Amino acid sequence: MVMEEKVEEEARASGSESSLSTLHLKLLQVEQELYRLKSRRKEDSKANIHADVEEIACLRAKVAELEWSEAKLKARVEELTREVGDRKEMLHELDKISPNFFSYFPHYFLRKIVEKIL
């Protein structure tokens, strides 16, 4: 409303009715543009919120997937660690039974046996 009063004052100062109607028309156009901009801003804000919600949901799903993969990998590492420990224990027991067990085999065969065990 303050804008309309300024427009009317300018029109009176210029002394012509046609300039008053021209200014009034410009005022209406500016008000319509302002309304359109505000509406667009609200729509953009809603769209941004919707996009943010979708992105958060995707990120949460990815985090869950990575946590599951991490747990699976940790379990596999523990399993392999146990296997290596068991094989080391087996070799140690063989060495206790026959300390010269490995000296009876040529080096090539010994390396192949150890590779298969480990």
C-alpha cells in the first residue's frame, strides 16, 4: 500500500491522469511479478526439501550396506586367522613329533607342501 501512495503522489506531481494510470499499471505488474517470485521460491524450497530427504535416505541405505560389508569382511578375517593359527599349530606338532621331518624332503617339495598348507 505504501508503494501505491508513492505512485499516486508522483502522478499528482506530474499533473496528468494518464501518467497516474500508467504508474498504477506498472505497480500492478510489479506486484504480480513479486507474487510469482514468492510462489516460485516456495515451490523451489519444497523441491529442495524433497531432494534432501531422498538423498538422506540413499545415504542411510549406503551406510547400512557398508556396515554389513564391514561385518562380513571382519568375520572372514577372523575365520582366516583361525585357519592360519590351526595350520601353524599343525606344523608345530609335526616338528615336535619329528624334528628332522622337513630335512628329508628336497627343498622344492618342502616349499610346495608349505605353500599348500598356508
